[in-house]
Amino acid sequence: MITPFSHKPLMAFLMALTLGAAGSASSAEPRTLTVYTAGPGSLIKHLAEGFTKETGVRVDVFQATTGKVMARLEAEAANPRADVLISASWETALDMDARGLLMAHESVNAAQVPASLRAANYVAQGVSALGIVWNRSTDTPKPTDWADLARPAYRQMVTMPDPALSGASLDLLLGLQGAQGDAFWKLLAELRDNGMTVSGPNAQALAPVLQGARAAVFGAVDYVAYASMGKGEAIEVIFPTGGTVIAPRPMMILKSAKSPGQARAFVNYVLSEAGQAAVADAWLIPARSDVPARRPPLSEIKVLTPDETQGAGARQATLARFAELFGTR
């Protein structure tokens, strides 16, 4: 018979078994885990706290923009510190996987993750989409497509995140370039001539729109805006009629991980119902299709199919062309 005293340890054991399946942490591993992540600081805080509560493993976090996270990884190449990497760009996973830098892991909790959001060596944490964020209180008409922001009514009233700092913004450039070709670069030139400013990472581009000093963000990451709307800000997220890109956020375990078992358990936790509920609370679309989102689903967005033939060289060429156009070198 299980007494009330013995029931709690048994439940703790079963939880640890579930989290550690398909890669339990070795007892010889340190009881710490290092996670590098781009994106919501509040999300990784909640995930780290939840994982530590369930397993007793401390999580050390470095959270910054995609550009800063990748720069730190590169600087530490001779002495790697990160066990798990969560990027804001799916291309990061494709590139690192092609270079043989990732460890295979098929999470026990990935059964409800669509095939398009997982692979042998990486899986989505959640999904965001890129759109126009418009301040309803400004004296500008509501835009419906990207080209609307190049009209005279939006002169010097538009901002854009810097794709050199935002992986999702770079994905948008690549997606629209693939869909529109040279017409997209013509539109960017019109936006520049209409006074659009390139304003650092996503939060920096959104700030003047929240303040009403600017009217719209071209290519805003939607979850940041939804979080602001939840606080009562007079903004609206608009998904352009011409289509946009989504930005799955891949989780990867590095081959250089010092705590591979803890890393596998962490990925399992993020894909658990509790982990995916935290993802939804951060206004992202959960990777698991059986966990509801708090915002519009992908079915309401016209999604542009990415060109998977574009490698790192194409991304660098696109960044260079953008930097030359806007003088952001």
C-alpha cells in the first residue's frame, strides 16, 4: 500500500522518469544546465524555474538578440559553454545541423509537434509570425499590405527592426525577396525614401510606435506586440494580405554540451504540457498542436513558403544588400 508519506516521492520519481526519457541525465553530469536563447526573457525565466522545480537542476541562462547570442557562441568556440540553444531563426538550426554541430534527440513529448516543426536534431519551441504593428491612435489609415507603408500618409512614420540583429527580420527579407524578387527591393527603396528608419532589434523598433511618435513597424515580431496589447496599448497586429513568414523558434542540443542528459530533459520539459502552456502565455503559438494559443492561429495568416535552397551565403548577401540600401554598415 502507498501511504501518504511515500506517495510524494513516487510521483517525483515518475515525473523525473518522464522528463528524462529518451536521454536521462547521467549521475556523473553536473546538476546545472546552460541555455542560450533569443527571445522572450520572461518565457525562459518561467521555463527555467519550472524545470528546476521538477528536476532540481539549476539553469544558467544567457538571453539576448539572435545576433548577440550567435556572436557569443562564436567567441566561445574554443571553450563552449552552452548546452542548449534556442534561436529566433529556423535557419540557425539548418545551418548548424549542416555543419554537424547538433546532437540528435527525439523528445518523448514531440508526438503532437507537426513534422514541419521538428527534425532529428532540432525541434520548435514555439512559433511567431512577422507582421505590421500599427498604432490606432495615430492620424494614419489602417494598412493592409506591406506596400501601404510606402504611401505619403506614412512619411517618416515607419520603423523596421535591423535584420542584422533580428533573425526573424532577416527571415522576412528572405521570404519577401523569394515571393516578389526585385519588386521587393524596389519597395524597400521606396520605404527608405519615405523616411522609414531601421531601429535596432524588435523592441527598439516597436518603442516609438507604442509612444505614438511613429505609426507602424514594418516586419514586427508579433508576440512582442501581443504582449503590449495585453497591457492595454493602442496597437494592432496586421498580417499583410500579400503574405508573410512565420518564425519557428528551434531548440538545439549542441554536440559540445557538457550536460547532454540534462539538455535532453530540458527539451522534454519545454515540450511538456506545462512547458507549452508557458510558451502560449508568452504570446507565441505553441509547437504542440494540442496546446491552445492565446492569439490568432496560423490558419488566419497567409504564410509564404521559404526558399530552403538559400544557405548562409544567400543570407549574408541579403544582409549586405540591405545594409548598403539603408546605410547601416
